Amino acid sequence: MKLKDSSIVVTGGAGFIGSWIAEYLRADNNVTVFDNLSTGKKGNVPNGVELINGDIRHENELIKAFKGADVVFHQAANVQIPLSIENPSFDSDVNMRGTLNVLEACRKNDVKRVVYASSSALYGNPEKIPTPEDTIPNPLSPYGLSKLTGEYYMKIYSSLYGIETVSLRYFNVYGPRQNPDSPYSGVLSVFSKNIKESRGLTVFGDGRQRRDFVSVKDVVEANILSATKDNVSGLAFNIGTGIALSLNDVISTLGRITGKNLNVIYRERRQGDAKKSCADISLAKEKLGFTPKVELEEGLRELLKS
Ligand SMILES: NC(=O)c1ccc[n+]([C@@H]2O[C@H](COP(=O)([O-])OP(=O)(O)OC[C@H]3O[C@@H](n4cnc5c(N)ncnc54)[C@H](O)[C@@H]3O)[C@@H](O)[C@H]2O)c1
């Protein structure tokens, strides 16, 4: 399958990752965004892309929106882990039921392929790092569980109904348009905002915690590969870089790029924060041909410019 002249729907396409998927595909395809604008913004939806203001909790709205669609990129979700802990039923309504609604609407419209935004959160605190996909999942929050459930639905819809489904377990995605305003936003979007406003950077813990930071450009590439490769239906892939950097490493890179002596405030480590997280991306390399291209320094420069 080629992604040209295709009819594409991006759920959550007014958000950070979904809006970049829409942006990269809009030139050669007919792209529609389906989003309830709960955390996303109208202004993120690229020019020339239709926005349907709808909610994935309502299957009938999805059925209408997916008419004639060839591929659906399912990005819409409750993305806040603390909210999932506070209100597991809400998280389940959006992330489990919502994902099931997306698949049902695909089944009823003969959509050929669905690419699903899953998360490394389903691993919990894995012993093996870099973590391969066959690690036994151990989600530590309702969010991690709902993402895992979504993956199982994807797999079952692939085997039972012949819809081609691919799940992507994103690690720490960063880039322009990531919302820095929630206290649980991606750390790099918060750092970037604080630097632009000449404020200090807050680190929870000693800064030696390591994360696999992957540029949204590489994540878009992984989505496009997942929509077009043969023999990947029903599978789940890690999407990261395979490199774990500490927050202290990242801060020194930011200092070098900006030429500033950054003021760092160390606060108590947050409960539940993993010490280290890193993707084993061998399967994505082998089956999808995925190779992350954006090095952190280049990605950070772009983020600071945005
Ligand atoms: N950013 C990361 O590092 C990361 C890591 C792992 C997984 N993910 C997953 O990637 C996907 C995209 O995340 P993001 O970082 O772009 O977040 P985001 O908040 O920017 O985007 C989510 C979008 O979904 C929309 N949405 C939420 N609930 C909806 C509903 N009920 N109906 C319709 N639209 C709804 C929001 O308005 C928003 O535009 C999510 O599924 C998230 O769980 C992200």
C-alpha cells in the first residue's frame, strides 16, 4: 500500500503527534482530523485538513467520519497518567472503549489499516533495558493498562476481522507543539518553555534518571512505515531511539546550544518515576525498516526555535 491519494483520518490530530502526522501526509492525500479539542487545539490542525469536532466515545460519530477512509491513525486518548489514577473510569471510557469504537467504525467502513498510538507505559518498570517487545507487560497505572488493552483489541481485530492493525509503543516523544502547560507534560517541552522565558529548570530527583527521547519527526516516519509495510498486521513495535540519556545530559546539551548557564532546581523524586527507560528497536528496524534519524541536539535546536 502507498500513502498517496489515500483517504486518511487522524484521531487526535489536533494534538501534538497527530497534527504532525496530518501535516506530513496532507500534500499527497485527503486528510481529515477527528478530535474533541480536549487537549488539542484548532490551531494545530494544518491548513487544508478538515477538522471534525467529535468524540471517540461516540461510535456513531466515528462511523460517519470514517466513511471512505483507507487508513486511520488512532492518536486520540486520555494522555494524562495522573488523571487515569484519579479517574480510572474516564480513562477506560476514552482509551479502552474509545479504541474499541474506533475499530468498530473501521470494521463497518472497511478501513484497510489502523495504526495505533500505544505507549512504553505498558512495561511499568521492566528489568530488561533496552526493553524488547516480548517483555511481559506490567502497567503501573490505569493509563498503561488501557494502552495495553488497546493493543490486544488491535491484535484481535487483525485476526478476527482482517483489518490490518499496527501498534506503536512510543517512548518519550518530543518536538514542537507539545503542550508544556500541564504539570505532567513532556519534560523537554517544559524545559524549552522555561528557557524561552528565562526561568530555571526543575528536575524531580537527582537528574540521573535516563529516558529514551525520540523526535516527533521520527515518530511520524514510524507511523507512515506502519501504514505501508506488508506483513506487520497484528504486531506491536517499540518506537524510540535505543539511546537512554539522563536529564543531566540533556540539560548540558541545552546549555551548550543556548550558550546560557542554566539554573537547575533539584526537587524530590516523584513517586512512580522510573530510573531508566529505553527501547530495544531491533524489531521495528527489521520489520518496519525504522531508523530514527533526528539526533537529540538537532531536535532540541528545533524545539527551542519553535
Ligand atoms: N507524547 C508522548 O511522549 C507519548 C508517549 C506515549 C504514547 N503517547 C500516545 O500518543 C498519542 C498522542 O499523544 P500526544 O502527546 O500527541 O497528546 P495530545 O494531548 O497532544 O494529543 C491527544 C489528542 O487527542 C484528543 N482527544 C482526547 N480525547 C479525545 C476524545 N475523547 N475524542 C476525540 N479526541 C480526543 C485531544 O484533544 C488531543 O488533540 C496518545 O494516544 C498518547 O497516549 C504519547
